[in-house]
Amino acid sequence: MPIYLTYILIWFFIFSSEEAGELNQTLLENEDESRTISEMGDLLYHAMVLLRVKGVRMEQVLEVLRKRFSQSGIEEKASRNKS
């Protein structure tokens, strides 16, 4: 793995962990909706940076989510075992 990818993964791990913790805090402390939206935006931003580095388009991720929302979790898991 190129060294720059190692640095990016470390960066993503640090920032996504921090942002996920802050998002959880907004839920646990019943903070207002705008704070929850802001923290989710931060988390998604860091995830989108990593997707860009890996050459993955957001549309590809959204397609996976569309498929997951159109079937039950049990059906989705069973479909992964077949591929």
C-alpha cells in the first residue's frame, strides 16, 4: 500500500471516530436537530473524502443503499452469501 494511502486511512480513522462520537453524543444528550445534522455532515464529509481517494463514486454507494432499503436485512445478508 502506498504510504499516502496509509496516512489517509489514519486520518480517516481519527476524524471519523471523533465525528461518530460527537454524533452519538448529540443523540445521547438529546441535542437539537441542527447539531445532529451538522455532526452527520462532518462524518459523511470524511467518508466522501475516503471514497474519492479510492475512486469510488457516491452514486455507487447510494445504489447499494437503495438495494438494502428495498429488501429485509435477512434477504440482503442471504444475497451476499450467494455472490
